[in-house]
Amino acid sequence: MTEERLKCDCNNMREATACQVSQHERADDTSQPCKTCTPCIREQMGRGGTQEVTLSDVNSSSSSNPSLCTTGCANAITKQLNNASLSEKQLVNNSAGDSNKQKGNHIEGLNETINNCCVQKSRALTSIPSVVVSDTTILDEDQPLNEPYCLVDQHKDCMDSGYSTGARNPKIQNICESSGSLDSNNGDILLGEVNEHQLLSPRRSCDSAYSSSMDNGGSMDNQQDEPGISFSVVDSSDFSGANASSAEESPSHKPKITTLTVGMLRKNASSPFSSSSSIASDVDSSSRADESAFNTLSVQIENLPRKLSSSSSCSLRSSLSFEESEEDFASSDENPIQANMNRRHSKVKAQNSWTKIRRMVIWSPFMQSFKKKYPWVQLAGHAGNFQPGEEGCILKKYVEREAECLSGLTSDPKLQDFSPTFHGVVEVNGEKYTRMQDLLLPFDCPSLMDCKMGIRTYLEDELVKAKVKPRLRQDMYMKMVEVSPDEPTEVERNQSAVTKPRYMQWREQISSTSNLGFRIEGIKKSDKDPSKDYKLTKTQCQVCEAFKYFIDNNVSVLKKYIERLKSMCHALGQSDFFHSHEVIGSSLLFVHDSTGEANVWMIDFGKTTRLPSSQKLDHRSEWKEGNREDGYLFGMDNLVSLFEGILVELQQTAPPNDEPQHTAPPSVEQVNHVTDDVTWSPRSNRKALRRQDARNSATEIAVVGEKT
Ligand SMILES: O=P(O)(O)O[C@H]1[C@H](O)[C@@H](OP(=O)(O)O)[C@H](OP(=O)(O)O)[C@@H](OP(=O)(O)O)[C@H]1O
Ligand SMILES: Nc1ncnc2c1ncn2[C@@H]1O[C@H](COP(=O)(O)OP(=O)(O)O)[C@@H](O)[C@H]1O
């Protein structure tokens, strides 16, 4: 295998390591693998599994791979592994026991990850801890820990949603001090260190760590400026040397790798959280750490022949019982009492270490940065309009009006707090996007509600255009008959199409837009799928039922919403910007989560239009064609009234604490059915609406006004 070949095999990071290997090859250094062994090492590393290198190459002369000639070479392998880049390390540590296909997936996944990291700079990841903890949690039945598993999940989610999840692990470093953790288990051995400095840098972009690792020739050991969480996993399952089928034969045996030994080793610090200064001053420690890793792995290698002597096959999967495994690893020279004590000592040590590491994972700020986990939800609006952005931003397809409006709102001191912050316009793959604050960021698995504001949802322009040159919309006709089969006129039926204003007006009439000045577009409860099934939610009672369902009758959340709406209303009333814009199709996005965090923002300004300077809107007056009134504040007044009515109702009936009382979703009748006796003609239904509400609700909530 030539250096050329090594390079071909590698992605960028691995290429760097390939160079490193070839340098080692050139170096006349007995601590390095000889030229014969180097390709083998490379190949083994590519295939993954520390022990595979060790076992097949050190012990199996019948291996199809070239044998390693000396223990020195084996030690050198160890060193190579310690110097290996992140990608290789992850590969090596995680592919053991996987099928080759899975290994391939690891590589692919990893490459993808790394690419993502480069391209999308904020997508930081902390690969090794995630990986380690994942393995730990899945495999360790005795100490099932959900939290670390979450870490992995969250890591994945964060990757998906484009969040910076913490600094990328800049160091791969075995910090091993002894072989003590090895002899008590036949499971994974986790050796590692987490230092505080890294833990406290939760939202750093990964690319700096990445590039510095590249500058470093792929080896992360020397990055003094990037102290980090350093873990390594050595899957020792193969060491036990029994074959896989025996696990099935002995159901009492723990499944393969049932126990995890954790050896958390410290370099210079007495605390598991090394201080940053200790890291910074630890110029020599990486080499010391290398040495200790070297020693540890050497011990493993030395142990192997004893272990392997009881097994004819070294490459088969482990299924030895815990005891057998311990037996096998015990030194034959040791007296039994001493051996037993050593084993116990190792166990206790392992447990202590595990406790420490567990505590670190659970309580570290690093972990908390992972807690910023949520699936980003687009509740309403046009599909495909959004993309994840960087650093707490999202990208929305550019519409000039919206970008202008967001920019104006962001620079309006009275309103800037009530809308997503505008972060400019960017181009992605030739398409323009408005970059704006992601409002969901501060929340944990939030509940969302989108209320479209105003008594009118189409622009006057659209109406004028439709009169001049009606454009028939079949899609809108279909949406209409799906909800109200009898709604289309005969003409519309014949052409199987309606105009946009016709459709929009119909939507306003069947929902609360026409009577309350807002309508619910969608609700997503934290633990449920989003629903847009509110097209027919029209009456006060129906709307209130939906609200109560949304807030789970949580009084504290409700109070926050009311406060926020009131101050928003006040700010809007005082804003010149607001009075000089016709705000059509804009929504209020309500967001709260189980921590009690709750907030509301104005979103969607795609149809918000600046008025001629002579014109101002009060946003409460009735709309007459030409006056451009939108009824935005009319809707807000009603929202506040309805929320306050719910608050009164809840305070009368609810227990004194603010615990959410889980409400059932409003029934189909409550939400989706306009009663038979209500005909939704624009003019005549106020009375019917009142009758309907009186029937449905004992508590009539006073609203500011009701349009018919
Ligand atoms: O909600 P349904 O009943 O599906 O109707 C939709 C919404 O009213 C959209 O408004 P929003 O984006 O505010 O949700 C509107 O987009 P506009 O905002 O472009 O008017 C769509 O018009 P078309 O995009 O023309 O289909 C219309 O079909
Ligand atoms: N800044 C934001 N932060 C978080 N979620 C947002 C933000 N803007 C929009 N959304 C989500 O996207 C949905 C649709 O947004 P909207 O601006 O109304 O899109 P459209 O213009 O396609 O109608 C909202 O209901 C909300 O769930």
C-alpha cells in the first residue's frame, strides 16, 4: 500500500493522518511501526477496532493481513491510534463489533458530519463524548443512564436543526494510567477526561477546532488552545475470545458487552474538571498522555496472549460471562487473594470513575448546551419556505416587503422586541433568503400557536387585480369544497375554480377572522403533532376551548401571554412604523414550554405594505375598500379579552397552584363544527353567533367588539 493509496482512502482529516503515518514510515524510529506494518496498521484502522489490530496482527499468523513483527510495532500501533485524527478515532472506537457495512456507514456518516461542520459553521459537534456515552448507555444494563443517551440524541437533533451544540471535541487523547479497568470486565472500557474549559464553551463554532486540527496535521493532541473533552473507548469485547453463538446458548449470560468499565483518568488535575489553566500550561502533558496511553494499550496487548490462549479464535464476538472474562484476564502469576483484591479494587475504581463521569455528563454546562434541543417546527405558511440558519437564526425565502418590514421593526425601539430580529439577506444556492432570529431557540420542546391577525387577509391590490383580470384558482376551489362542499356557486362549480379573494373571504367568514379579527392557523403542543385543523374555529367559545387546550389551563403561562399581548398592544399603538403600514396576513406566534417560559411575537410580513406618507391606519376601524384598514389591533383587543376571560374562569375553578391541568383537545364539535343554525353570511350571523356561544359556554367572555 503506497502513500498515494493511503491518501486516496482518506477524507481530509484522514489524509492528514496518512501523511503522518508516512512520515513515521520515513523516520528511523523504533517506536514507530516498521514499513511493513504501517500499511497494515492503516488498513486495520480503516476497518476499525483497536483490538482487531492487536489481535489479528500480533497474534494471528494465519491472518490474511500482514503480521506485525514485534511488540514494538504493536506499541507503535497504539501510538498511531493515539495520534489518529478525530475521524479515525471515532471510526476505530465505534466500528468494533459492527459489520463492515456499518463501518462503512460510520465512515460515511462521519465524513458527512465533518463536511457539515465545514460548510455550516455553526454545526458544532462533540463527537467523541456522544459516541462514548451512546455506547455506554445502550450497552450498559447495570447502569442504565438515559441522560447520556439524550446527549447523543440531542447531538443528532442539534445537527439536524443546525444548532451549535457545543465545541467540537478538539482533542483525541487517550489518557490512560493503568490497565486496572481492563481486567474486571469484558465490556467496553472508557477512558477519558472532561475538562471544564471546554465544557464552558457551549456554542463555539466547530470550524475553528476543525481547522486547527487540520493545521495540526490531523492530530489533535497538541492543541493546547483547544483543551477539550477527551474520551476514548476501547472495545474489549473481542478480547474475551468466545464466539457469538454462546450468548444465545446461555441466556443467563449478559448480552455482549453488558458491563462498562469506566476509567476516568486525570492528567494533572485532582478534579475531573481540569481547570483551563492546567490545560493551558500542560504543554508536556499530551506527550505524557501519549505515553500513558501507550502503556495502557501495551498492557492490553500483553494481556492478550493469556486471554487468547483459552480461545482458538480471537476475532469472534464476545459472549463470555463476566466471571469467565475476569478469570481470563487475571494474571496466572498472581495469588488468588491478591487477584481478587485487585479485581475488586478495579471494580470500585471503575465505579467511582463512572460516577464521576456520569456526574460530569449530567451536570456540566456542556450538557446544558445540548439541552437546547427541539425539532424546529413550521406551524403554518408555505411549505419549503424555511431553512435552518446559523447561530440561532432561520432563513426564510426572501420577499422584499418582508425584509424591509423586519428591518424597519428591528430598528424601531418600540417594536424591536416584538418581532424576530432581522439579520440581513443572504444567498444560498443562488436563492435569496431573509435571515432572522429563530424564536424557538430559548425553548425546550415548545408548544406553539399561530394566530393570523386582522379582519382581512388579502391585499386591496389583490382585490383590484382580481376584478380587472380574474385569475381562477383550482387549488383554492379544491380546498374550499374539502371543507364546505356546498359553498361554491354554480358558476364556480362549473369552472371548478374560484378567485383568490373569493377563497380568502370565504376563509375569513368560516373562521374567527371575520368576527374576532384573528384566527387560529395552527397549534402544536410540545408532545403532539402540529394541527391546522382550526379552519372552522369561529365562535368565542370554540376559540377559547382551543386556547385552553393550547395552554393546558396553565395560569402562569396564560398570565405571561396576557402581559406580553398588552405591552405589545401598547407599543404598537405608539409606533409610527405600525401606523404607517397595512399589515395583512401577519401572525402572532405564541410559544411556551414546560419550564413556564412563554412569549409572543409578530411574524410573517410578506404582505405588510408601507402606506403613502399622507395615510395612517388606526388598525381598529372597520375596513371599507380603499381605506386599507386591517383590523390588527381590533384582533389584539379581542385576543386579550378572551385570554383575560379564560384567566378569570381558570382562577375561579382551578386549584391554587399553577400546575398545568392537562386538557383534552377540544372536541370536533367544539372546534370544527359551525352549528346548523348559523349561516355564515357576512351580514346576519351576529345573533346566531351569540346564541351558539350561549349554548356552548356558560361563561360568555366579553369581547371588545365583534364583526359580522
Ligand atoms: O391557509 P390556506 O387556506 O391554505 O390559504 C392560503 C393562506 O391564506 C396563505 O396565507 P399565509 O401565507 O399568510 O398563510 C396564502 O398565501 P399568501 O400569503 O401568499 O396570500 C395562500 O395564497 P396563495 O399563496 O396564493 O396560495 C392561501 O392559499
Ligand atoms: N422567526 C421565526 N422563528 C421561529 N419560527 C418561525 C419564525 N417565523 C416563522 N416561523 C414558523 O413558520 C411558520 C410560518 O411562518 P410564516 O412567516 O407565516 O410563513 P409564510 O410566509 O410561509 O406564511 C410559523 O407558523 C412558525 O411556526
